[in-house]
Amino acid sequence: QNQRSLRHLRTACERAKRMLSTSTQVDIEVDSLFDGIDFKSYMPRDRFQYLILDYLKKCIKLVEKVVRDAGVSKSDVDEVVLVGG
């Protein structure tokens, strides 16, 4: 039961993460998450970005390293697209 509940919550959170790429806010809802109790939460994009700030900083450092290793300047890069989970 707990593993199933966690899987449902994780799926809802992954969906919310993707939606925040194009929306400024998202509702996270899981019916009957545990013992028949529904879960509902609201997440604005700025709060999400605050929560993942450490991960974003690590990504920025990695991108800067890639640019440096490639021998190009930051001004030569128009866009960076990060993919994955």
C-alpha cells in the first residue's frame, strides 16, 4: 500500500514538474493517496524553483564546464536545453 501510494505521488509530482515548464502554477492531486484520504497541493513555479535551487546551481556549473571545455565563450551559446529527470 505504501509503495503504491508513493508511486502515485511521484507520478503526480513528475507531471507537475513538466507542467511548470510552461505554467506559472500547478495543482498536485492524488485521489485516495493513503487510507482513502485525498491529497491536494498547490505549487507556484517560483516556489518550485526555490526548492530546486541547489540542483539548478549544479546544472549551471556543469553547463559552464562544458562550454569552457568546448573552447567557446558564453556569448557564442544562444540556448541551453536540459532534458531528463
